[in-house]
Amino acid sequence: MHSMRKILLVDDDKDVHLLLETLIQRSFNSEITLTIFHSGQEALDSVALDSFDIIISDLEMPNGDGIFLFSEFQKLNLQIPFIFFTSRPEDAPKIKNQTRCSIVSKLTPRLLIQELKKFLPDMN
């Protein structure tokens, strides 16, 4: 039996929350706990950041975008994988060469599940 995995989702679009929550729940059944915030700053202010197995974040958000959130994790030396789920993957040049980071287009949400399985191989 797998242990419960904790995913942090940060996106300012409630429709994206619903889409990803449904997609992740269907793909992983009850093996995950999903915590949702609407901005990078809200996530930083609200949770123990080292308690997550992976973070899914939009790139463009008010009050702390995905790059801001990612840089704060780097400052804290937290080695948690990030998946940027964005409608503009070309806007992510600062993060393309990071080893524990991936960029997925919002036009292809099923690729997100492949990336989750890559970073959390015991979830297959």
C-alpha cells in the first residue's frame, strides 16, 4: 500500500482548481491530499512548505506568481519538485534548466499526470 502523498496546487483560476482536482483524484484515487491556494504569497503565508511532496503552480498570478514561489523555495533550500502548469510555457525561461522542475501547458492537462508520475514514481 502506498503512503498518502501531499500535493500543493497554487493557481488563481477556480476552474483550473476544479479541473486539476478532478484529474488528479481520478488518476490517483485516494492516494493524495490536495491543498489549494490562489497565490504564491498565500501559500507561503499559510502552510508548512516542507510538508508537500510536489507543488503544481501557475506561472502568472497576482500576489506572488509561480517564479516568486519557486525562488522562495530555493532560498529556503527546499528540494520539493515543481510543476508549472501554465497557458504560456514560453514565459518560463528562468526555470527551464532546473532539475526538479517541469513545465506543462494548460492545453495538455493529461501531461500533468505523466509529470506527477515522473516525480512521484511510487504513484504509478
